[in-house]
Amino acid sequence: MADVLNAPLHAGRPWPLGAASTGTGVNFAVWAPDASAIELCLFDDDGHIEQARLKLPACTEGVWHGFLPGGRPGIVYGLRAHGPWAPQQGQRFNPAKLLLDPWAQDVVGRYGRQAPGLADDPQQAAELAAELALHLGSSPADPTRPDPHDNAAVTLKARVPAPEHRRPRPRRPRVPADLTVLYEAHVRGLTMAHPGIPPDLRGSYAALAHPAMIAHYKALGVTTLSLLPVHFRADEATLQRRGLANYWGYAPIAWLAPETRYASGRPGTTPGGELMDAIDTLHAEGIEVIIDVVFNHSAELDHLGPSLSLRGLANARYYHLGPHGSYLNWTGCGNAINLAEPRVVELVIGALRHWATHYRVDGFRFDLATTLARNRHGHFERGAGFFAALQADPQLSRLKWVAEPWDIGPGGYQLGAFPPGWREWNDQYRDTLRRWWLHGQGDRGGFAHRFAASSGQFHHDGRAPTASVNFICAHDGFTLRDLVSFEHKHNLANGEHNRDGHHHNASINCGVEGDSTDPAVLALRGRLQRALLASLLLSQGTPMLLAGDEIGHSQRGNNNAYCQDNATTWLAWPDADTALLACTARLLALRRQHPALRQARWLKGPSDAAAAPTVRWLAPDGRPLCATAWQADNGALAIWLDAAPDDPARAATPGDPAPVLLLINRDPAPCRFTLPPGRWQVAFDSDTPDGQPPNAGTALPASIDCPGRTLRVLVETPGGAVSCDT
């Protein structure tokens, strides 16, 4: 290493950005167009001791670059940026602060620490406060001046990556759109309490692909893991002072690097290698992996936050700034990344390519995706440069993209406004279904609109029904069990005096707030959970199931458990509701088996001039719903579905082509349904704990009673296939 440290830097080249090993050395390139100089700082292997400072000798169109002869993969480095300190003009250069390369693929160290009980230990609290203060770009005593204290000993560094080693990889599953069932999960929380996984693997990347988990995914019937962020994060100082962490991972600081806290630490493994192996194993089993990516803000927060990377290199370019250099906070996290800047788009696309090619993920869920399409004036643009770059990329254009189609900025709610190719989280589906089943609110027209994939939002520009990602619960909010057990949020453990989290959840406690042993309360909660699951998993569109909802996991009423890395969020596998699990698996098996329940084209009724209608909306008496009946204060209807012979869902995966009939009764009182002509048998009944109908295989009479707050699924059978018990 000594000979490398003494070698002068050559000019090198301005591409690729980041650190690239060539075999004879390492090329470094960093975009900092307003800097007057960039220093490359080299450290020992552990990142503790700074061993050399070398000025990058050349600058080409805003990219500073240099070549280190004899440099090798594994070198630990950081950057120091020189330039003006003029916060009101957006310039925050401070060479006393070592900065992380935005293109880092492997990060050394951690920002601060997570120590439960730290707030009760004055000495530890004081040490943490002093350490966190070292990362502030401005002086705490005088914010108009840069802070002179050097942070190199405690801040994040990058490690030069090794050249890509090609190895045989399993083929991507490429699950068809109509068959896709998303399963939103947290790497750590999914497996931390699973008794079938060895303790040394629980909560790790490796545990994602453990045989016990693969068996669960397959038995359940989900096709695509949708993982909360796995890129490297820097927990907010406010959380660290309370002994907490940003458990969900929405505090990004290195978009190309995996979070090291999810590695098992087994000898001979690395975080990146373990994640890659897990994805390969999942692919070999036919299971897709998409990851949640956070390109709308960074962990540097507002002007009071740390200077870790982007802020110190090109603050005025990386962030949307307002008057006098203030940060525009369209994300609620202190800042907003400026994707109206081409070089920032380059970084984001480069990060996505890295995850797509190196780790071979199958797609991305974009957090607060409206921010990604805001122009220099802050307006959302459907033709944004980022959208165009994504669509034009030969690798990324073939993957799944899911948008969270809102932020908190002006005009931030953009449900249905994303271009073709995108799926979008449909919160209106969530709210409509919750009000329908839990509060008996909303008319049949509103329910039908959401059930049929929200054509009012998505039926344009050639978009398919699968553009609507339907969900009842997600990581942000109540779990399914809590949705029927709590009318109020209980977030005191977060340390924010219960002010955080959603205030309007459309939840219900069924008569008792929280846990109950009352059989009537428990029966109602179970019935409502099953009805909600049945609606979700049998609706047209793309269903998303929150991991743990299928086993009745509770967060004890916490609807914003973003900082709870404990039993609150770790799925309670030992206490799993096995009947609810069987019910969920039965529903997904029905969806998979019957193309009518997952049609790839928009539903067409008899009035749509269709040669053969694919949907009929019926009143309980069997007659078509008319104009006035749609708006009637009645929560009972029947939905007849039949996929067209040429529907892609039927052609690709034939399944059972029989028509399907859903009997829906949200009202407390039973309702009698007159069935359409044909021979029908019950395939699912939400009135039973596991969904197994008591009269399965028996042909039904011309009319049947449906209990209150239930959903039944009937399948038409050929004549003579079953006996008729009247």
C-alpha cells in the first residue's frame, strides 16, 4: 500500500463516475461542478486512519477525476470538496467534512449508532451527541460559518469495488402481469422470529431464501417479494438520540450499496454477496424480487442535518432549493432530490442498473415517485426526463415499476397520471374497501369501480387493469389485524407523543380497543379480515399483500412503526393464525386457477357492445343493477365474471375457464341471492375461518342465503359434474 500512497495521481478519465478498477490501477471520478478542488483521501482497510490526501488533477465538464496507479479493489476512500461556503446561494463546501462517494457500491462504517436505552445513559448520550455534531457542515455556534471540526475518524467511507465477476445465474421468473401477486416485506422483520430459521440467519438477506420461507411463499401463492429499502441508510440523529433507528430504511445515503445491517456476518460472506445469493435462490424457485428505492430525498435532511455526501459535493445541483438556499421539503423529510438535473438522473439510472444487473432484481417500487418527475419549477411532468430515461434503458425497461404516486408538495397527488408501463399504489382502493366493509359506507358503484381496477384513473393511454396496485394494508399504517382491533393509533413507543402516523384510518375495533377474549368480538374481527382479504385478492388489478396479514400479525395499534426494530414489527410466526393463512392461500389459489379473476383486459359489460361480456353486475334478486340501484344504500351485490376466450390471461395460463360468481354482502343482516342460470358450487366462503365452504362440491339451488359481512365465490360447473342438494 505504501507504494500506492506515494504514487502521484494521473489525469485518468471522467467516466465512469465513482471508483473503477482497471487492473493497473483505479480511476476516480466525481461530479462536483461548483467545487474549486476535490481531494481523494485514502484510509486503512478498516477506514479508521487517513493515510493520504491526493488532489484529483483534472476537471472535465464538472467531473473531477484522477487515476491511481497500482490501486486495487478494496481500497477505502473518501472525498473532500473545496469551494465557497455560501448557504444563501446554495453552496455548502466544507473540506473539514469527509464525504461519501455518491456512486459507492460498498460502504465502510456507520453514521452514529443505535443503542437501546442510550437516552437513559448520560455518558453514552453525550458521546453520541458529540459524534453526530462532527457531521454538521455548518458551525452549531454560528450557522453562517462552516464547522471546522474534522469528521474523518467517524464518518462513512467507500470501498473500491472489484470488477464484475460473471457467473451462471438462474433465469428471471418474469411473472406475467395478470399472475403477479406482490408480497410487501421487510428483510429483517420477515424472519427475525421465525422458528424454522436458524438463529444466526434470522433477519438477514440469507433468511429471505431459506427453505422455510420459500415453502411459505409457495404455499401462500405470492409471486413477487416487494422488499422495503435495502440500500445503505443513515438513521436520523433524532432517532438515534432516542435509542431508535429508521427501521423501514427510508433514510438513504448510498443508493448503490446494500445495507450492511441485514447481513448474517457468516465467515466468508459479504452483505452484497449474501443478497445476490438469496435473489438467485428465489429466482430458481420462480419467485421475483422487487426493491423499494428512495430517490426523492436523502438522509442529509434539511439545513440542520448532516453533511455526508451530496450536500458537500454539489448541494445546489442535487437538491431542489428555494429562496436564499432553503430546501424545498416536498417529501416531508427535509429535502427533495432534483431529478430535473441530468447528472442526477444519471446517478439514479446508474443505481437502478446496478441493482438490475449486479443483483438482478426484477423491478422497483419508487417511494414518493411524484418528486422524481418535478421539473425545475417544481411542477410534475408526465414527460419528465427520468421517465424517458427509464423507458429508453434496454435493461430497466423490461422490469416492473411501481410508483407511490404522491408527495406532499403542490399538486403532489398524481394517482393515475404516470405513463404507460407503470403500476401505481392505489390508496383510493384501500380507502373505499375499508369504508365499505368496516363502516358500511359507500355505494355499490364505488365498490364496483375499485373492484374493477379503477378504470377512471387507469383506463387511458393503453394502460392495463394491472396498473392498479390494490392494497388494504401496507408497511405504513395498521396491519390487517389491527385495522379491525383499534379505532385509534397507539404510537407512544415512537417517542413523538402519539402525534405521528395517520390520523384517519377508517379502522374499527369491533367493540373493544385492542386485545379481547370476547368470542363475539373475535368472530367479527375474523369475518371482516377474511372479507377484506377476499375482496383484495379477487379484485381485478395487481394485488399487494402486506407480509404478516396472512397470519394475523399485530403491531399493537402502532400505525407508524418506522422506528420499531423489535417484536412490534417482527412477524409473530409462533402465534400465527393458521386458519387465516389457509384462507389466504385458498383465495390466491382461486385467483391463479381462474382467469376470470385476473383478466388482462378491462372488463366489459353487456352495454359495452362486447361480443361476449366479461362482467355482469347483479342485484341480489338476479336482475342487472340499474342506474338508481347503483347508488342505493345497500351493501349486497353479485359479480359474474368470465374471461374472454382471447384474453391474454387465459391464453398464457389456461387454468379453469369457467365463469365465476362473487356474492358480496357487507350488511350485518343475511341476504338472499338468486343465482344466474347454470349449475353453481361454492369454492370459497369467508364465513368460515379457513374459507373452506361447508358444502363444497355440492350443486346449489336457484337461490341461497349469504350471511352478513361475508363474501362467497361460486364457480359454474358443467352439467352432471356434481350432485344437487336442495
